[in-house]
Amino acid sequence: MSKVKTSFFCQNCGTQYAKWQGQCNACKEWNTIAEEIIQKQEKVAWKSEPTPSGKAPRPLKINEIDSALEVRMDTTDGELNRVLGGGIVPGSLTLLGGEPGIGKSTLLLQISLKLPYKTLYVSGEESQKQIKMRAERITPNSDNCYILTETKTQNIFKQIEAIQPEIVIIDSIQTLHTDYIESTAGSISQIRETTAELIKFAKETNIPVILIGHITKDGNIAGPKILEHMVDTVLQFEGDRNHVYRILRSLKNRFGSTAELGIYEMLGSGLREVSNPSEILISHKDEEMSGTAIATTMEGMRPLMIEIQSLVSTAVYGTPQRSTTGYNAKRLNMILAVLEKRAGFRLGAKDVFLNVTGGISVDDPAIDLAVVAAILSSNEDIPVTKGFCFAGEVGLSGEIRPVNRVDQRIQEAEKLGFTTIFVSKYNKIALKNTGIKIELVAKIEDVASILFG
């Protein structure tokens, strides 16, 4: 018998060590390093088919490779198709992560019940009866979805050979284990080995595999970082338990853009696609109130209208408070400094609170101008005129800088009934004969004089 080989791994970040130590040097966590057996048995998990010629594949010149467009598999879910880049690529491995109870299993079960392809849904966390109860709430009948409750990869592959599914869904990768690694399910070695077996299966059979992954308390996907490197696509399912809306983002995508965004609404009957998120991100009020402004932002190719809320009040304590929700706090401090230095507004001794409604986080610098308008509106206690919206980046000298895809932003604002949009005078606008008034501004002072006289 071969000698048993062991090594020490950090259970938080996956860093390997030759011996045990109290603190991980990589993530600085204490008591997370554990010993694991890494000696593998001389067996093959997935028996690959031999090549027709019996020889190993030969290298090809890049111009000899067939460049025909790969046909994607339609998920019947417009939001998921958008985030994936058009659908599921055959033979790909997709990892979906998110907070506990956010709706990962609900989303994939809902999709597997509606897919026109034969789907095998493998669960290591729920029984078949529990899944059936949830499935009846979402979609009463489905002839293409098979449910398997199993955690050993060898048994899963046997069922795959028997059923011959077109898509495989694993819930979740942390519950799987293989006989070829002698460690507990969810350990670094097991996650790495079971994922490698699934990748080998997906690439050789051209059957796509979708994995659900747990996350750590820091919000990162649990397991070794190499897990995210091994898969083709990493999706993050975000949201707040206090909000009914869920956001699907792409953190890594070998077959599409990572800038796209999908929005869902959590209902008792499952997740509903939100086709026009601008309407849910803007509050509907009967009377105008100071401190609010509407910004146009871009998430991938999708324009969104979001509401920025601000509250400026006299500081009660010696040090003024700066608090943000959904917006970068350092960027808020920068904008406040620009307003103080370049535009002459005395905000240094005042508390400033900023909120992006709808529970989403926005990194687009094009909402800077709306942030400025909301802050000045609250400071002057004068509401921004109804029908005004903003799209512009604020520079350190107080100038309004141009933003990308301004034509799409203007069209979205016009579609939703806005009457005036403020953009930088340095933007090149190709639109002609628009129904919305385009207000070109160069500095913050120009915006303040138009809004507040």
C-alpha cells in the first residue's frame, strides 16, 4: 500500500501548509487550519470515451479550428439568459452563490421544471418529498425534470449514465464527496476533487453542469479560491431579506459579459422576472419632497432609472456624520469636498446621509450628478422639479464630465416620461428630434442655478 499523504489546509481560504499553525497567513483567520488526507486512490471517477483513432487528440492551428457559432441552450428565463450572455453553453460549468435563503435553490428548481430539456436535479440537502412540495408551489407538472437525492459522485455518475440527461444541476457542491479522497464532505480536498470530476464529465460529454455554492460570513464563495478559477461562469445571487427584489450578477463569465444584471421579485409562487426594473426603483409620491433626484445608470447593456435620496442636517455632535447605503462612501466624501471647495456650499459642519432606493448598490460614476442634485436639494430644502433626471460624472475641479452610452440613457428617460435630462455639454449626442429636453451643463454651478435659481 502507498503511504498516506496528508497536508494542512485553511478551511476559510484554502491555503495549503506543510504543518499546522494557529493563524492563516493569507486570510489572517485563527483556528481554521485542519489536516486532510490528499492521497488519491488509483481509480477514475468518470470513464471517458476513447478517441475513434485510439490516439490522443493532436494540436490544431488556430485557423483550422471550426469557428461555427456554438448553439446556446435557452433557459426560458430572460433574466438568466441575459446574465449568462444568451443562454447555457453546452459543456460549461456554472457556479451560483448567495446568502442562505436568498432563493438559489428556488431559482434553479424553477428553471429545471420549465426547461424543454431532460434535466437531472441532484440535491444533497433536501429529500425528494421536500423538493416535490416546493415544486408544486412553483410549477404543478413537469415531465422533463428528474430528482435525485445523493451526495456520492460515483452514484451520481451511474444515474447520469442511466437517465442520459441534457442538463445536470447540483445542490450543492459542498455536500458532495468522492471515495477517492478520504476527508469529510465540504472540506477543501473534497470540493476540489468533486469539482474536477464534474468538469471532466461536462467537457467530455458536452452536458452543462450548474452548481450551487455556499458562501462564507464575508460574502465570498465557500471553499478554495481555485473553485472559482476552475468553473466557466460564477454567478452571485444578491438581495436583502427585507426587500422582495433579488439581483443576479455575473462575477466571471468566459462566454459573455460580466456587466449584465438580472432582477427578480420573490413571490409565494417563486421568483418572477422584473422586465422593467426602473419602475420599481423609483418611488411613487403624491407630493414633491426635497432631497430626492433621479439618476440614469447602466448595468451592462441595460439602462436603469434609480432614485437617490439625501438628507442634510446640522451636525448634533462635534464630528459630522457621513453615511451611505448603496453608494461608495469615499466617493460621497469626494463630492462633498468638491461642493465645498469649487461651488462654495458650506457642508463641512453638516450631517449627510445618502441612500439608493430599492436595496441595490451602484458603482456607475454617472450618478454623481444626481447625488449632487439630491444633496443640494436637501440642503436648500427645495425639491427638484418633477420630471428632471441626471446623467453625469463630477470631476475634482467641479466640471461635469461626459458618460458612456448617453443616447441609451436619454431614450430610457424619455420612455419613462421624464421631461428634462441633465448631461455634460462635452457629451456627443447622436439622437435627433427627441421628445425630452436635453439640458447641457459644464459645471456644478450651472446645475445649481437651473435647479434653485
